[in-house]
Amino acid sequence: MFNNISVTTIFVLDQDQALDFYVNKLGLEQGSDIKAGPSRWLTVRVPGDPTHEIYLQEPGPPAHDEATGQQIRELVSKGAIGWFALLTGDCRKTAETLKERGVEFTQEPTEHFYGIDCGVRDPFGNHIRILQPAKVAAGTAV
């Protein structure tokens, strides 16, 4: 019935600061940047993959009333909402690159049954997992 996820939203408190972080520190590429009245449709994506974008949305009007926007901003700042995972072929090497760029880590690369992953956060409190999936032998159930 469905083929893919097209757009995912992550709440950010400042779109320009988010764009700088997600492109210059995390290494994603800018997708769309469209100003429509009071709204700005700003997306980033994995380089070379236009099929899935992350919408960097500032909470508040016009999508939310101001009171709801304030509640969302508080939850984002606490790290209580918003996370996603990025896949990599080498979690440890990716972690070293991100450390050199000044990215804040919440968990160092750790081996699990499903692979190696680590945790980082964006400047607003959103959690990001970096995952190197385990190699699974053909015919093995995960």
C-alpha cells in the first residue's frame, strides 16, 4: 500500500541555527527552503537521497496556536520529543568525524545485537541515533 516515507518533522527552535547544525555539523544536505507567508518550509536530507526529507519546523503559528507552540518548545528543550536515526556503514568513524565538528554526544558508540550505535543531540534537545546495522547472515531472522 505504501512505498516510502516522504517527509518527517522534527521541531527546532530556530530554523537558521538548525540548518547550520544539520548541514555543517551533521553532514546532511539542504532540501527545500520555501517561504510562504509566515511559514518557512525548510528541509534537510541524507546527501543524494531526495526520497526522504526532514522538515525543520519551528513550533507556533500558523501551525499551532502560541500556547501550544510554547508547550512544544519546552518539551523540545527538555529532549522529551523528537528523535530519528541515521544509518552509517561505520559508526565509530562517523562518531569521530562528528566529534571533530563539535557535535554533542549523549552516548558513545556501543555494540548491541542489532549493530553499533551512538547518540547525539541537536542544539535544541532533539535526540539523534547513529546506527551501523549488524550484518545478518542470509536466512537468519532478526
